[in-house]
Amino acid sequence: MYQSRIEEFEEENTARRVFLSALVLAPFEVMLPDKASGGEFPPLSESDPMAKALGYTHISDTKEKTCVNCGLYQGETGDEWGRCSIFPNKMVNASGWCKSWIASTG
Ligand code: SF4
């Protein structure tokens, strides 16, 4: 009896976690491109206010720190443009850079 109560409690906790995760993640889904339909976001402009605030450029000053080797870059290897978690509705240049650059761990 004690064991079944623990299992019941764990099931309730799992269901609660899934529900809360869906609530937290749902607003972000509308920001993601629809890959199934081949949808992509437009390129980020260097004159975009947030891009300017973060010093974004399409071409980095150094090869050691570019979007393609940034931990926040989400593009595919070899693509000229890719998604970035800092600019969710735009594509950044793989050769670009901004002040939010962090080393990729992967
Ligand atoms: S955080 Fe900056 S450096 Fe990193 S991928 Fe995005 S735009 Fe490029």
C-alpha cells in the first residue's frame, strides 16, 4: 500500500512537471520557424536596435569568435545564416559576431 501511494505521488508530480513545462515553453514556440514548411526568418540587420546594442556585425573581427562557433548559434554547419537564441525572429550570419558571444561547448 505504501509503495502504491509513492507511485501515485510520482505520477502526479510527473504530470505536473509536463504541464508546467508546456506552459513555460508554449510562448517560445511561436518564435521558432516552421521547419516542416521550410520557413525561415529574415536576416538580422546590423541596424536593428537590439543588434546595434549588442554590437552585432555580419563579419566578425576575429575568426576565433564567430556566430558559427558561439554557444548560442543554432544553425547547421555549412549554412551561411542560422538561428540564434538572442535574436529568435531573425537569422544571423555564420561569420558574424556580437557582444553576447560565448564559447560553444559542443
Ligand atoms: S549570440 Fe551573438 S555571436 Fe552568438 S550566435 Fe548570436 S549573434 Fe552570433
